[in-house]
Amino acid sequence: MAIVKMSKFTLFAFESQKDALLDNLHKFENIQFINLQESTGEHLQSLLKDSENEKVSFLEGEQAKIKFAIDLLIKYSEKEGAIKSLVKGKSLLNYEELETLAKKSNYSENYKRLKEKENNLLQMKNEKTKITSEIEVLTPWISLDATFSDLKSLKSTVFLMGSIPKVIKETFREKLESEIPYSYLEVISEVKDEINVIALVHKDYEDKAEDIFKNHNFNAINFKYDGIPALVIKTFNKRLEEISNEEKGIYVDIKNDCIYLEDFKIVYEYLSNKHIKALACKNFLKTESVVAIEGWVPSGLTKDLEKTIKLITKDNFYLDLIEAPKESDEVPILLKNNSVVEPFESITSMYSLPKYSELDPTPLLTPFYMVFFGMMVADIGYGILMFSVMAFALKKFNLNEGQRKFARFFLVLSVPTTVAGVIYGSFFGDLIGFISNHSLLNPSKDLMTILIISIVMGAFQIYFGLAVKAYILIKARKPMDAVYDVLTWYLALTGAFLLIGGAQVGLSPLVINIGKWVMIAGMVGLLLTQGRESKGLGGKIGGGIYGLYGITSYIGDLVSYSRLMALGLAGGFIASAFNSIIRMLPTPYNILLGVFIFVGAQLFNLFLSSLGAYVHSARLQYVEYFSKFYKGGGRAFKAFKPKNQYINVKNKMKI
């Protein structure tokens, strides 16, 4: 249970064997390349940079095509329920099966047909949009019974069509009729604050009429059609109907093409693997005939790596393996823990992975996280429900690696949740009176006891964190630093607990007095040692005072653990409140509606309680616990292996 030991490998092989070698290394799934092209080593200056830019560009283009096809087919495929989708999961293939199926695929022709259909749909959509806009413009003129061609054919008369503000309708009419003797004005329709009009004017008065129209905010409109608006709109609607039928036919065709969806996913995964291998070449250097590769491999797999290389190169290679020095910050981090601790690696990763020289804090946080989460949810029913759901999901659902870790995470947490529920006597709140009446702690009466337990548990975690720090310092051959930075705090904090809390719990005056002198000894030690890194006397004194001031942060840390009590009681009281509401319902509604209210309310409370416990348990680790001994800053080990976006690729290669 620790950080996996890493070895650095340097490999020289023939350029002609590179592709086959990369295939095997990709199947090996346990190396991370080092970018030699960014190296400044003098021994590498004479080598050329390797690259597969053309292949990368081609593969990215092909992936884009397939991604388009997949997204289109998913859009029109029959939707599966969430449960059915989880049960089915991703298809599982080994490398050989994936390659065989991908090479048999006729994905290029299938893509062309789908692209053509999509283009047709796009053209139809644009045509529908254009027609709809035309209909919208024509609709206000639908009552016009003259054809546009007749209006355009007038010889001695011109026509003007457009809109004017409704408020000047009468003024406009009076002005036109009084100043243009040979004119005709008809209001075709009124839309909001405007009216649509058509005017016929003798050509001799055309200029004057246009001036009148202009002075009355006339907005002219010109139509390119010949028939009457009603017939034009009817023709447009008929065309819209035709387009809709054509679209339906294409939709049916695309839906039938969903039989190729799995085929596209297989090809995408295959090309994705080729793309990963092509991109990897940007890490390499080469000569005309030799390629130079460098990277990291778990030390326990060095022999397997050598066997993998030999499968392709026989004995025509040079491989150098050096175990990574502990103090190196360049080493990628891979964590390895047992089945209980492994799900909690996500908590460590969210904060920061450890450096190669540090301890893996995951085993050290796991028991505390479990206990804290259990105290915050603290319900037998919730624990049993979490365990049942997660166990069922692990057994029946085809989950990927990340989903399985998530399920195992809450499966483990269901145990302390149930145990804490037994202690608090909570089974979906106070659903079962016998359990509530025979609890070890009564949340409604033993508030102070639960608070003290929470603070004591917090103090224990803080003390444990300091102990881990002492272990790290002693292991680093800094025993005096362990005395200065850990023992002094033990004395100051323990003395303060005895002095302040002794009277509250009935300790003898002698013990309280001893606590006072222990605290003073610890505080003096802090004052004298916390500024030891400073050169001047003033700096040493200032550092000591600042270090002593740090005792206030420990007080804040201890107060933070009161959330163990607060969240645990809040969830239980809310669950009980829901039960009380159900009991208050009159018969028979308490039976008919009670079941639905109970299920919905309890699931909602479980979600809120679990979310709060997840966040606040993590916060206690990050702020109150990790600050005592852990820094982090490591970079994750990024294995050269498939992404498994659509297909889970299983390695069955024998090494």
C-alpha cells in the first residue's frame, strides 16, 4: 500500500521495427514516455526529432468523420433506459478482435451516405426557414385579391405597397387624397402598431406621392411573386408539407443506418489507438536507422517490459533500466492499495498526488474518512440501502473502471454509516421506535456527549497527523526537527487540554497543575524553536512568536470537527421530520400518499446527507489533517494505453 516504485528505461531499436514495437508497448499498457525532444542533454544533440505529423493529421480527419457519424446515429437511435444502459455497458474486445473488426468495416462508404443525408436535411432546413420567412412577410397581405403580375403590368398607374404607423392613418389618407387627385388607397391589414396599405397613383403624380409617403414614415415592400398572396402562401405551405415528408423519409433511413453505430464505435476506437501511437512519436529521437525511446515503467514490470520488446525486436535492441531516485520530482506517480483503500485514492487525487519522495496519504486518511462519513450520515436504513444498491451495481452492471471505483467507494462507506446508525438508533430517522429507544446515544438528548466525541476524534486525528510528521522527519534523519515541530506541539496541546478541560471532566487539581506546566514547557519550546531557520536574533524571536500564534489554528481545527455532530444530527432530524409529516396525514391518505412521500423524501435526504458528508469529510482531511504532514505536488502516471471512449479494449497479450 504505497506509491509504486518506478524505473526509468532507455531503449534503442531499429526504425523499421518502430510501428510493431509501439503496438506491443501500447498493449503492454504500463509505460509513460519521456519527451526526449525537449531534453537538453548533450549526448542527444546529434539525433533528429521523430514525428508522424502526416499520419496524425490523417487520423484526426478520419476520427472527425466517424465522430460526426456516431453523434448523428446516437441522435436518431432508440434511446435506452439508464438501468438498461448500465447493464449493457460498453462492448469488450481485445486488441486483435478490435483490429479485425475495424479492418472489415466499410465505414468510409457509410459515412459518405450519412453525410449526404445530413447535407440534404440541412438544405431542407434552410429552405424551410426561407419559406417560413416568406410566408411571415406575405401573411399580412393575404386579403389582397389582385395578382402581383396585374399590379406590375399597369401602364398609366403605379402601385406602392408598404406599412405606415397606425397613429397617422387618417392624416396620411387625408394628405394623399387631397394632394393626389388620381389615387386610390386601401388598408390591407393591421399588425400591432402598423398598417399595411397599397396605393395606386397616376404616373404624373408619382414623385409627389413618394414624397408624401416618405414624410409619413412609409416602409416600402416589394414582392417578386406574380400570383395573389393567398395562392402564393398556399403553394409555399404545400412545399413545406413536401419537405416534411422528404425529411421523414431521411429520418427513417438514418434510423435504419443505426445498425452501423457499433461498427463506427469500433473503428473510432481503433483509429484512436493508432492516433495515440502516432502522437507518441513526438517524444522520440532518431537517426536514419535507429529510434531512441525513453520513459517510465513500474519497477515490478521491468522484466515484462523486456519480454514485450523482445517479441518484436528479438535481440536487436538496447535497453537500459535505472530505478528512479527517491528524491526525484520528475517521477510520475502511480498509487497501489488494497481493495478497501483503493477507492479513496480519488480523495487524495482531488487534493494532490504525493511526490515520489512522500508517503501515500490514502491509507492514512481512509479510516478517518470512513468514520467521519459514517457519523455525518449515521442511519441504518441509509447504510443498508447504499450497500444494496452498490453491491447490485457491481454485480449486475457492466461498469467501466471509474464507475466501479465509485461504486466500491460508497459500498465501503455504507458500513460505517450503518454502524453509526446503530449507535444513534436511526433507521430512516425514527421509523422503528424500538431501535430509536435502544440506541447507545440519543441525538436529541446527548448533544454534548456527541459534540465531545466529535472533538475528541478530531484531536486524535490531529495528534495522528503530527505523529506521521514525526515519522517522516525521523525517517529523513531529522530527529531534532521532530522534537521541535512535533513534540513541542504535543506538550503545548496536551497541557492545554488538561488545563482547560480538566476541570470540566473532574480531574484532580494536581493533574490540572501538571497540565499547566506541560503547556508552558511546550509553548516555551515553540517560542525558542519555531524561528530557528532565521539568521538574525530578531527573526528567530519573530518566528518563535508567529509559531506560537499558530496554536489558534489548532483551536479552529478542533472547532471544525463539530460538523461531525451537526451534519449527523441534521440528517437524522430531517428524516424524522418527514416521518412525522406522514404520521400527521389522515387515514387513508397516510397509507396511500405516505409510501410515495416516504420514498421520495428519504431518498432526497440520503442524497443531501451523502453529498454533505462527502464534501465535509474531504475538507477535514485536506485542511485539518493534511496540513500537519502532507504537501503533495506529484504528477499522475499517464499510461500509454487506449482511451476506451466507446469500446473497452482488453489486453490478452501473453508476456
